[in-house]
Amino acid sequence: MPSTHNSRSAQARKRAARVDPASDAKTNSESVDSNQSLPSTSGVCTGVPFTRFDLEKTFPAILAPLSLLRSIPESQDIDALRALAPVLSHCLDAILHSMAHFPEHIPTSPKYHLALSEVNFSKDMFLGHVTHIPLHDRPSSYREAIQAAMQFLDMTMSSLKGFLNAAAYEVAQLKPLPQIPVEEDLAQNADESGSLSHSSVESHHNSSNANTFASVSTDTLNRSQKSKVSALLKPLLKWRPSRLDLATLESAASSTLIHSDSDDPGCGYVYVSVNIRNSLAQFPVSIDPTIGNIPHPEDATELWKDGNGLAQLASLKALVRYMTSPDGDIDIEIIDVFFLCFRFFSSPKETFDTLVARYDDKLVCRSSTITRSHSMQVKMRIARLLYLWVDLHWRAEDAEILTPLTQFAFSRLAQDIPRDASSKLISSLHQRACDGDKSKGLRMEKTIARAEAKHRQEMLSSTWEPREKKSMMRRDFSKVKLSHFHSPGGHAMLALQMTLLLWEKYRAFEPEDAVRYLMTRSGDDHSPIARKVANFMAYERAVHRFVMDSIGSAESVQLRTELTEFFLELASKCHELRNYSASCLIALACDRPTVLPFITACPTHDIVLFIREVARGCGSGPYDQHPNVPGSRLINLKRYRPITWAVRAMEKCHAPFKIQRVDYICDWLEHVLSEYLVGTEAEWETRIYDNCRKL
């Protein structure tokens, strides 16, 4: 090699050592570990908020090596590239380490971990390429190797930006809820705080029955008891699963104030929001100026995006092009939507063939450099999609493409992308092949593990015992009364066992199977999944009916008041256990006028909400026409976005409750609820109505 080349190499290495951002990143990383406490899980400040989160300090460390790497093509210095690559890798690791100390809601988010998988896969491609660049004597070989390295680097930085956007999306949903109004305000504005309007009740149910029960409840509950109901329901009424697009994230996190020591519940939210926003503002637009988005001529008629640039209608080919182009980077949900829902509008074989066709897409440009850059960009993104499919989203019915995909991975991908990345896909394929007919991706398993990690790890148990324990153990439940549980220990024990009982019914089916059944059922309610879903829904209805019937059947106003207080305490204990389903249903049964409309839009992690989301998605139809192309038939992604959200939320609820089972109490609950598992809603409404008239 010429001496000038060696001189440039030495100078580049000196510049890298002088900048030494890796040491700064390491220092920041060590300072992170030295902090004593984890961040608040609720977004509420206690002392210094999120002290272990220092993205704003670690992020600038990556800018110096990026700046040097962008100047490398001018000198065509492979040695400098190899020297700077590990520096950039250390800085990237420091950023990921910092972001791992977000409030727990964010690291356990599916979007967060999917984006993290993309970053790691892209990083492996970049480092694998730089590490194994062959030594050539031809300058053209140097240029080609460095250009490819810059493309891999651009892919890595694009993934990192998507990762930050996914984190920003989750932070935007951490904004603290409004404070619950004080009791005086509730008394003055009863219609706003405690219940929904009377007209909304009548639109969902028979008005005479609801009005009768409402009048009885009003007579029997005093102001403080109504305030208990309202205070319990108020945060639930305020909460809605938000779907913020990236265009609204900036306004959602627009505050520039960072409170380091405050009692303001929103200070931690502001701190994290500003931190991420400032880091995104420093993000380079493009590492390699030759890389950019080149629109496909068919996108004009086969792809329609909304005002925020998110695809809403697309053909299968256009959807794949969208996901494998820079335009799709802003859509943090699209990969999840695609892999969770593509089986509704395509088959694994058709989808695989479409991905391979995109991999072989030949774009003819005036510049051969741009053509090569575009081809490599597409291949990297296809490789990443295939890896995510096999590793996370694989289903048993995908086995039909296992052989052709394996052949493609060995014959094509292994030749075109670095071994460090292609080996990941091949390893995942090997695992799926070993699993046989029951093979499936790790998405569900990882989601449960992340959700379980934020739960209390100790075994939840209670030493309290009911008065009639011996009779209950003999399954003689005739002497057992609810009043026997009317104590702090009884409330806790009953909430624990009710939570465990409902969870056992819920975990019997997989959310994706349940959603597929709800979307595609055609009168077949005898399949295994149909029976399991119906069984869980029946138990939820039974809990609600049991509470209403118990209160309505009380023999005196005093007893009705005591039962209402008992169930409100039980609902509060269930809420503490994150059993939002039972908590909501019990509380609503104590405040009858709000029951029917609220359950229709119930903001809890139970099957009622998920069915509502699935129904909302199904209401729009699987296909729609392009606004500018009458008669066209494009995949309606507006249908599948809420369905994706429902599946993801349901999967989180499969995280196990570490509750010690008390068999005789669970048996008693099963016995009590069995009466309420049968009968129509109309029959139960009549029974409750008749009971209310007796008092």
C-alpha cells in the first residue's frame, strides 16, 4: 500500500483515540450502574426522577464517530473504518444500556422490544461486514467495501432512530392522568363524575329496568358511598388506549422544562420526553448521501398514506415495498401489524414469494452507485423482516415455507449479508424445524417474560382463614355467607382467589387464536378455542351478575349498604392486584346506571375491551379502494391496526399471577358463580328488577 494511505490510517486512528467517545460512554454507563434506585413505575417523581436514565448524556458520544465515519469515503481508508467501528459499537451499547433504565412501562412494551431486535440485527450486519472486509489491492474494491459499510451503518442508524421513536411513542402514553376531583366537586357534578348520561344507558339497554335499579341505588347509597364508587371509577373513565401517531408526539412531549426535584406528578414524564426529543434532534438525516427513498411507479395506485405518512391502504406488493423503504421507518406499528395479520389477507407462501420478489427487485437508475445502494438497502431490510418473522412471529401453519426459506437463507442471504446476521436467521430456522408441528415464534414467550418481570416476584398469599373453613373443605357451602369475608383479611383473600380463578380461565387460550376466532367465526361455536373464549366470558358475566344479584337481593337497606361497601373494598383489592377486569365489573355493579354503556367501552385489560377492539377493526372491511383509483381492491390496514393492539394487550395479560392457590375458597367461588353462568341477559335483568322492587 502507498505510504500516503498508511499516513491517513494513522491520522484517522489518532483522531478516533483523541475523540474517544467510547470512554465517555463507558463512564456514563458506570455512572448509571452506581445509582441506587430504579425509576418510578408510575411516572411520579420521588426525588430526582429517572436518575438511571441518561440518554441525553450518552447520545452525543455517538456523533463524533459518526462524523468521522462519514468522512471516510473521501479518503477510502479501510483501516480507519475498522478502527472506528468498535468505537461506534461501544457508544451504541451505552445508548441501549441507558434506555434499558426507562420507567418499567417502556422496556416491557412490545413496540420497544421489536425495535430493539431491529437495532441489534442491523448492528450485527454492520460489524460483521466491517470485521470481514477482505484485503484487496484494487482501489475499486476498497470503494465498494466502504460504500457497503456505509449502507450497513445507515441501516443501523435508521433502526436506532426507529427505536427512539418507539420509546417516544410509549413515553407519550405515560403522561399522568388528571387528579381525581375532591368529594365536594363530585357532589356538585354527580353527572360528570359518577356515571354516564341517562340517554346513553337507554341506547344500550331497556330503560325501565335500568331506571328502577337506579332509583333504588340512589335511595340506599349516601353521598360518601357514591363518592367511593366515583373515586374508583374516575381513573378508569379517564383512561383510554391512545394511538398517537408520530405527528402528535412532538406536541405531546413539547415541554422544555426539566424538573429535577419536584412533587409534580408529570415531572418524570417531561424529563424523559425532553431527553428523547433532544436526542432525536441531534440525529443525522443520512449517513450515506447516496442512500434515499426511491418511489416505485406502482405506489401511485397501490399505496395510500394518510397525512402523517402512515400506510392505510396497500396491495401486498406495495405493503412489502413500504416496509422495506425509508418511508416505512416512521411507522412504528407496521411490522407488528403485518406479521400478526398477514394471514387474514394472504398465505405464508404468497407472502414469502412477495418478499423474495422484492429482494430481487432491480431498479435501473442513471447511476450504478445508486442502483447498488438501493439493491443492498432492500436486501438488508428483507433479511431483517425474515429474521423477525422466524424468530418472533412464526406459526405452525408457516411450516409450508420452511424448506424454501431455508434454501433461500443458505443460497442467497448467506452470500449477500454478513455471516453474523445471516447466522441468526439460520439458527432460528433450525429451532423452528426442531420444534416440528408445534413450532412457533418467541413473541408470546418474550411478551409474557417482560410483563412478568415488572410484577412482584414474591408469592402472593394470605394467612387469613374463613370462619367456616372446615365446612368449605368438605364442600359443604350451605353455611358460608359473604359477611364472613367482610374484614381486611377476607377482602384480600377473596380478591387473590378471584384473580387466580379468572386468570386460570383466561390463560387457557392464546390471544391470537381468540382474535382469529372472533374475526372468522361462521356460526361454529363448538371448536376448542370457541369454548375456551366463551367460558372465560361467561365467568366475567357471572362475577358481574353475582354482585348485582347479591346487592339487589338484600333484605334491608342497611344490609344493602353493607354489601355495597364490601364489594367496593373487594374491587379496590382486585385493582391493587392489577385484576382490572374483576375490579371494573364489581365496581360497575355497585353503580348500576353506568353498567351497560361503560362495559361496551370498558377501559380494562379484559376480554370485553378486546372484543370491542376486534369488532371495531372488523367493521371497516378487509379491503377498500384507493381514493384516486375507483374499483381498486387494496388491503385495509385501518382494519388491522386496532386488532394488532388487541392481540398485544391480551398477550401481556398472560403473565402469571404468583398467587398461592387456596383450593377450598376457589371451589366455593366456582360453586357460587356456577348459578350465574347460565341464563340470558334478559332473564337476569328481570330477576334483578323483581328483587329491587321487594325492598
